[in-house]
Amino acid sequence: MIYSLLATMIGVLFASILRGFTGFGFGLAAVPILSLALPPSEVVPLVVTLQVVIGIGGLRAAWPACDWRSVRALVPGLVCGVPIGLMILTVLPPNPVRLVIGGVIIFSVWLIQRGARLPSHPSWIVSVSVGLVSGIISGLASMGGPPIVVYLLAVGHSATRMRATAIIYFMLAGIVSFVPMAATGLINRDVLIWMAASVPVLFAGSRIGTWAFFRSKPHHHRMAALVTLSILAMVLIGRALFGAIR
């Protein structure tokens, strides 16, 4: 029990610092560490619940700087894309899907580093399409964040605007996942107990990450976002190759 508590708190602290700095990446950091301490059936519901809690906690600060036009276009695509991804998952094996997603992320990071850009106000078709792709990937691999981060990087918003938009989008994405989980009983008593125990560490880590963000330079935020995306891609590719070998 002590090991589980310590590992969970470390995972939540690290993930919340990353999320406080970049505006995203909470699930990327939290899921692998929490999986060492908690049953798989509790890890994802707990992470989703904490994402909603910390998103609501940061809503007031992020509200003025958020790109609401993009959020309004991205979220409907997300909602429509998740069931499509789940349907595809019943047809395709998971490892090739992870490999393709990881490859697409690596290619996207390369394009961003090469200077690829979207207009500062992308068309609704582009924004809805990105949201749809994010939703599909969420259904396929529970990792729908990369398309959104690539989109926000390509639009070229300031670090503050990008971070605020990411915070609000991922809060809404967490709610989209939380509602069916709660309805099907995945958000159970044990998950709520772990959530209550994690909340102080969650907000402490977020405060540390926020403090670091406001004392960093804009290119540090961009670099952190690209590094986080690259790590996620390598994790997906590694899981795909390891699963194929097994």
C-alpha cells in the first residue's frame, strides 16, 4: 500500500508539473508511472478524473487567453471521432495502429521543426478535421492529444495562448471521456479515493509547472512541447514493436 501510494503521488506530481508548464501531457506522464502501482482498470479512469479536476481548477486563468474559435471547432470533431476510432479498433490489430500513429507524430514534429505553419485562423474545415483525427486516435489508442498539440504549434500562437487553449481543450476532452466512464461504473469508489488523495499533489505540481512557465522564454515552451510529442511517438512505436515481437 505504501509503495502504491508513493508511486501514485510521484506520477501525479511529475505529470502535473509537465501539464502546468505545457498545458498538456498529463496522461502521457501519469499513465506509465501509475500503471506500476495501480490496476489497469483504475489507471485510465483516475487520470481522466484528475485531468477534469485540474482543468476546472485552471479554467479561470486560461479563459482570457484561450483561442475559443479553435476550441469550438475542435471539440465536435473529438466527440464524433471517438466512436469511429473504437469501431476501427474492432477491425484492426492495435500494434500496427500504434506504429502508424507514432510515425505520423514523428513526421509532424519534423514538419513543425522545418517551419511548417497553418494560418493564424485556420478554416473550420481544417479545425474540425484535426478534432476528428484526435477523436479517432483517442478511440484507437487513448492518446488523442498529439494532433491538437501539432495543430496549436502550427498555428503559431504565443506560448501563453497555446498553453491556455490546450488547458481548456484537454479539460473538455477529459469530460467527454469522464461521462461514459461514470455511466458505466469505471469511476468507482477506489478511483474516487485515489483522486481525493492525489488532489493536493495535483495542484502543487500544477502550481510548480505554472511558476516555471511564467519564468521561461517562449522557445522553451515550444521545445518542451516538441520533446513531449517525440517521447510519446517513441513510446507508441516501442509498444507496437515490442507487442509484435511478443
